[in-house]
Amino acid sequence: MPRRRRRPQPLRPTAIIKRLVREAPLTPWRPSHDPVTELVLTLLSQNTSDTNSGRAFQQLLKRYPDWDAVLDAPVDELEDAIRPGGLAPTKARRMQALLAQLRERLGPDWDASRLAEMPIAEAKSWLTELPGVGPKTAACVLLFSLGRPALPVDTHVHRVAQRLGLIGPKVAAVPAHDMLEGQLPAERYYDFHVALIRHGRRVCHKQRPSCAECVLLDRCPGADAFVTE
Ligand code: SF4
């Protein structure tokens, strides 16, 4: 009869990154889009694949010359433009609500570069006070657009961090942001985020993770649910 394996001690986040990077190097951080574009892209990426949201984003760029045009477009026309990204009626309305707030705050040049200068807590609040923007989206904008110390916790990061014992099984994604940020130096947030997303996509799947192929197996408490000795 198979025996349950002995529960291992969790690895520290920096040690997790080290193992995952040894397996395959990470793409170094490069500034992505400006903050407004990153906000729109993140909204489009909700509940769909990167391919579909990328297609919706390309169509949006093709149809509208600037954010003012997106904001002022008839909503059904905007829905049509972003349809490949799914949930078009919801996303079109959310996008216009978001852009309306941004134009009011940023003025006609849509320049959000002030986020690069604000203290990080203030920058997070500035973003999460926008409609439809939670801690994950705020962290994506700060990290990817501006290289600021914020750690986005998406579904993969959340699941893998729980299985690896970095956060408890009942900790929701929102509080996980502060809990995980507190466990590693700010300059490693990007590596941790990218390494865990990649691991979640390739190995630590939601259903039936490939624990036998996982470089973290010997130190993963969560693997107890999937493997026996
Ligand atoms: S050992 Fe299994 S559960 Fe743990 S991180 Fe690896 S794939 Fe995920």
C-alpha cells in the first residue's frame, strides 16, 4: 500500500527562484508599455488567453488613434473592436469607465509618469482607486511599466505559492500580495512573478500538476496531495 511521504520544509522564495532559473533562464525585465496602455491591456487580459487579448488589443489600436477616441466611441462599436478578447460588453464598459477616470486625473496628455515618483504605497492607492483596478492590476502596471517594486499575484502565482507553503491554503489572492512581498527583497519581485507564472503554466497545473518532473518536489508541502512515496 502506498505511504504518504513525509511533509517537507518549504523553501524560501529566493531559493525557489534559484531552482526555477537553473532549469531555464528568465527573460530580463524591460519596460513594457506606458501605464495607461498597461491598464487597458490588463483589463483585456482578464478571463482569456494572451493570444485572444493580444488580438483584441491589436484591433483596438487599429480602430482608434488614441485613448480619447476609445473613450468617446459608441460602446457597441468598442465592443465589436475588442470582441476577440471575450466578455466584450463588460470589458468595453469597464474600459470606458476606467479611461474616463484617467482622463479626469491625467488631463489631455494621458501622462501617468507621476507614478514613477510617488512613494510605492501611494502609487498603489492611486491605481486601486480607479474603477475595476485591484492589487494585481496595480502591481502589473507598477512592475511592468515602471519597474517599481510591486509583486502581482495572478492565479498561477497564487496557486503555486500556496502549494509551496509560502502562504496558507485559505489565503486569498488579495492579501497574498502583501504576504509574498514581505518574504523576498523588492529587487526579486519580477523574477519571482515570472518564474512562478511559468512554472504554473508548464508544470504546476491547476489540475494534475506534473510533480514527478518538478524541480521543487523534494521541498513542496503541497505535493502531498498528488504524490505518494
Ligand atoms: S511538486 Fe507538484 S505541487 Fe509542488 S510545485 Fe511542483 S508541480 Fe506544483
